[in-house]
Amino acid sequence: MKQKLGQRLKLVAFAIAMVLLLLTFINASWLAPAPQGGVKLIAHRGIYQQFNRKGLDRYTGCTATRIEPPIHDYQENTVRSMQGAARFRADMVEIDIAPTADGKIAVFHDWTLDCRTDGKGEIRAKTMAELKALDIAHGYTADGGKTFPFRGTGRGAMPTLEEALAANSTPIMFNFKSNDPAEADLLAAALKAARRDVAKSRDAFYGGQRPVARIRQIYPDAWTWSPDEAKTCTRDYLLYGWTTIVPESCRNGTLILPLNYQAVAWGWPNRLIDRMKKVGARVIVTGPSASKGLDLPEQLGKIPDSFNGYIWVEDIWTVGPALRPRRDFRTEAQIKAAEAALQRRREQD
């Protein structure tokens, strides 16, 4: 009896070992084709003032009142910010859009004006002329309101969509801040009026499910995604990507992979990249959290050299030059200030 039980246990152990060996083989990255092309950086908001995220969620709090001690004078979502990101050779610049009361489109992150500007109320209740009269740098402070280092420097700097389009030739990722599909129609009409060829420009669109669904109807070949769709694709692949079957939720979709999830991503990097390519999906690597991009240069070293997808970057001011040092246009003083800021950031983390 004991001998038969022992034999059965050996057979079970052997079977398990064979299954594990098979899974290892079919998900082996080194057996997949080598990805072609290089990595692509997405500069979130262009170049912007970094801020302390502790105790802050996506929907509450004013980030302008908790910025780090400034090491540059760029403001997010501005023409200058986009151009600066392009100079660092960002492959795509992410911007936030909002319709105005007179049917225009402004480039601005917040739902209301109270945090960053000297204005009050919802941005959608203002005309573009009213928005142009505001100082978008009014509310920034790094010392709890004792000083406001940029106050008075941002008047007239909130861009119209047309100004953003004309800023540079870098592809743009447009972020819908609401869930209103009418905003997709408004954006598409504005792009058409500006003679923006979305396919040629390699633009992308993301945000609420309803405007994303609408913009997908208008531009069926463009890269369109919502955070919920990306979350579903990532979850499904981590759950049963080991089977070699790519989840239907990833077909023509977007998989978002935080740095600390790489070890559990089946076939990472080459096999996963090959699988996603075959179903028309894109891969974005973020920082340790899916809601935050890279903000430390050394995080680049945690991404395999063969990765040819997208990297979501919060701090293009420091991460960009680390990847492409020949495009570093910062002065020696700015570089030294950035190093000190990075050290403070590391200590906080």
C-alpha cells in the first residue's frame, strides 16, 4: 500500500514538473522574436512641476499647493511645456483638454480654475477669452503658501487646442477629462478644421469610456483606450496569459504594466511584446503604480533593453536626458538642481 502511494506521489510530482517545464518553455522570453525598434517616451503633461503625491488621490486636493522646490519654470499643458518635452525627444506628449463656454477647446488639467489660476469656477463655464486673461501659474507654492514663485508669469499661457497643435510635430495623446461623448465630437471637428491628419501625426486618445467609444468611431484606426479597458486587459493577461491565449480584452487594446509587475507578466518582455503585437495591442510601462509614471532616472534601468513599447514619464526633465543624453538642453546649474531634487524625492519614497 505504502509503495503504491509513493509511486502515485512520484507520478503526480513528475506530472507537475512537466507542466511547469512546459509553461516555462511556452512563455520563455528568449525564445520569442527580438522586438524591433526602440522604446517610446510619453511625456505626461509635457514638462511640469512635480508634486508630493502622499495622501493625494486623483480626484481630491490641489497639487499646485504641494509642488517640490522648483528646479525649472515650466508649467504643465502649455505650448512651452510641450516644446520642451519635444526637445528632450519625447515620442509623445500627453495633454488634457476641456471645452469652453463658447465652443472652443482649452488645454488644461483641472475641472475647476481655483487651484492653479487666479480665476474661480469650472473651466467649462468660461469663454476662451476669459481663460486667456487668467494667470495659470498663480497658485503654485512649495512652502505652504509663504511664497508663490511663478505668480504673474502665466497670464495668457493657457493654450487653445489650435496653439497646442501648432506647437510642434510631436504626436499628441489627448486626454478627455469628462465622460461626455460630445467632447469627442468637438475635438474631432477642431482637428478637422485645423487639418490635423491623426493617422499621419500618430495621435492617440484616452479618458472616459463614452468619449473614447465615440472617438473610436470617428478614428477607427487610431490608438484609443480608457483606463478601465487597460485595467481589464492587464488583469486578464496576468490571470491566464500563461495559456499562450491573449485575452479578447487586449485585442487592439492597451496593457499597462507597472514596474513591480514585470516579474509576473507572462513571457516578459519579448514573448509578451510579440503576443500583443499580433493582436494590435500596445504596452505601456509605468512606475510602481499604474497611476504614476517614471519620476526617477534609475527606474529606466529596471526596464529590459529589448522593450520597444511606451514608457509613461512624469518627470521628463530628469528621465528624458537619462535615456537620451545628447538631447539634454539643461544648463549646468539646472542639472545640479535636478540632482538635488531627485535625492530629496528618493528620501521621501
